Amino acid sequence: MPGSPYTNWFVVAFLILVAILLSVDEDTRVALYVAPVWFTILGISYQVTKPRAAQVA
């Protein structure tokens, strides 16, 4: 990525800012609480449904 590693830190700071802004408002705080559960479900679903690598004999 151009500007690395500074742009990487910028992205991390932006994501932290988004999390802070989600936690400020009571209506959006629910999304902040549900997001880790949703990503866990997506990760488990991916692991279960991804195609198995073909074994080379």
C-alpha cells in the first residue's frame, strides 16, 4: 500500500474512531455489541463450507 506503514496506522486509527462513534449513540451501540458475534458466525461458516484442498498423491 502506498505510504506504508503510515497508511496502515491511519486505517487502524480510523477503525478505532468508528468504534468510538458507534459507542456514543445508544441506537448504534447495539451494532457495536453484535458485530463480534456476527464476525464469529461468518468465520465459523467459512471454515465449515470452504472447499477442501485436493490432496496430491
